Amino acid sequence: MDALAHADRRPLKVLMLGWELPPAITGGLGVACEGLLRGIGALGGIGVDFLLPASPGIRGDYPAAVRIVELDGCEDPRVGARAQGAYIAYREKAARYAAATLRALPGLGDFDLIHAHDWLTFEAALAIKRATGRPLVVHVHSTEHDRAGEHRTNPVIAELERLGMQAADRIVAVSRYTGHGLVRNYGQSADRIDVVYNAGRSRQADPPPATTPADGCVCFIGRITEQKGPEAFVEAALRIRERVPDARFEMAGDGNLLPLMRSLVRALGLSEAFSFPGFIDREEVTRLLARSRVLVMPSLSEPFGLVALEAIEAGVPVVLSRNCGLAERVPSAICVDPDDIDAIADAAIGLLTDPARARARALAAAREAADLDWTRSAAALKQVYGVALDTATRQRIPLATC
């Protein structure tokens, strides 16, 4: 019997565990969750309770099928006791989030399935699965191996990620690149992993802008951490300036390497050509892309690359790391080894000095990215839910005895 057959009688009810939603975001996770929620609402047949820490300013215009449940008690009352972003602070946040979800559970009503996004929710997901026996889907947008690299991986976070995946009835990865990492780094079986790609802000009926600004910048948008390759961007900028003397650069974002990048820019004599606007919100991202000639994403590991997709939608040609999941769906994008500074610089220079080539690349990428739509992502996710429910049902059926 089809595990989704009961959807003919009532919508499938999903308890979804997340960490953030726009406008209060720190990166792409909240943006992806928002897109999925809107896609689920457009698709129909699924109701979602989305649980996240209480946060000011969350917009209330989600589809009727989506209920946003803000949990109190997730923040540490000892504000300022630890440095923002420190591992211990986030680990304690995850524990408080798990406790808050269990307190909220009795008032939420029945649900069919648990869907947890990234490691900060996995402790809660494991506790809810133990308490209710409901099947679990874990959604991997990024892993500790992506964020920290092979030599700086926090073993406690990596183990929690592994436990969450091991307990899951299905695992969702945001790209094949991410799925391969789950097999390689976490020992997961490939046949338990489904790829559901992210999508852009909206399907665009019109083509991207016909031109990019002649005096525009080369931009980097993202966390300024080891994962995102900011040092490669700065070093490539030096080579770019040697051949395109009027090139300008913007590095938007915040992170532990920001002070070092400012120092490196000064040491290389690039201060007049560089600006550091800090963390920028989604509207500011739109404005930055509107004044950009090229976006460079030299990440050491980029599970998907939502900012690059936004650039493509805005008509900005992109230079991507070959370790970027988005490239699987946008094969015309220029991809380079993130450690090859000359290749990064040459790719950007080619786009800056040949507007016709840059325009052709931008149009081809936009055509390829047009199929990335949140409603389609939601439809793929609904299929994953069906498999998870089938898997859980089979596991509960006792074996026949002679």
C-alpha cells in the first residue's frame, strides 16, 4: 500500500525542525528552509509545523499549510558569557533547543513524520523519534567536514551528525557532491540518500539583465571563514588588477578571517580597490549583485551555493569552485580548483575583458538554472517522505515465524 495513501483523507503532517528563517539569518540554511516551506505550500497535500528558536521579525506571510512555532528558552540567559560562534555556545544552544521541542511536543498535535535540518536540530530529532516512534528524515545542507575541513573537524559535532544520519529513515542531501561526502566521511549507504536541490528566490519569466555595469565590481559574498576560500579571492584580486587595473572588489560577509583579510588587502596594496561591507541582508545582496560584473565563489567545499544561484538569476556571470554542488545543475558555469589562484584570476579576467563572452555565460547559466524551483523541490521531498514512511512501516512489521 502506498505510504501516502492516507493523504487522500488528510494532508501529510510533518514536524519540521529548523534553526532560522529570514530575515534573522546567518547564512543559506534559513533561506533554504523558507523556500521549502513556500514550495510545500504551493504543492499542497502537506501540512508543516516548523519549530525554531523564538526570533524577532519573522515574517508571518507563510502559506496556510505552514505553522511557524517559535520556541522560548533556546537562548542562554548568560548573554555575552561566551564568544559568538564558539563551539560550546552552539552545542549548548542545540541542547536547549532539544529541551524546548520536547516541552512543546504535547501541544502540537499528531504528526506523521519528523524532518530535521542540519546538526543543530539532530539532538532534538533523536529525542522526538525516541519519544514518538515517528519516522525521521534528516536534511543535510552542510556538514562539519564542509565547514571545518579535514584537519579542523570537531569530532563531537561530526559524531552528532553521524548519529542523526544513522537514526534517519531517509537522508536528504542538497547535491550529489554532498551525498558523496556523506558516504565518504560518515559511512552512510548511498541507497539511503536522496538528492533534493535547492532553488532560487523565484522562477523568472524574464531573462536576466542585458548588461552588467561597466564600472562594476568583482564580488565575494559569504562567511569569511576557511571553508569559503576568502584568501584565494584576495590573492586572485592581485593578479586581476595586474591585467585589469581599474578592477574593484567587494568582500561581503563576516567571520573569523575578516581581520586577516583586511590585513592581507593592505599588505598587497589593494586597499583602494577593496571594500568590506560586512554581513549584508538579502536586500543588500540584491543591490550588490546589481553592481557586480562577476561573482567569485572559491569555496573549499560548497554543498550547494545559494548565493551563486542568486547571482545567476541576477544576470551576473559566476566563477565557481569545482567543489560546488550548484555546478551539477548549471554545467555552463566556469568551475576552477579553489587552490589554483591563477585559474581563478584567469577565469575572472576572461569575463571582465570580454563582455560578449560574459553575457553568453550568464544567459546559458540562467537557462540551466530556470528548472530549480522550490515547488519542484517540495515535490521531490514529498517522494522522500513517502519512502521514509514505507521504510518505517516495513521495519515495524514483525517477521513471520514457522
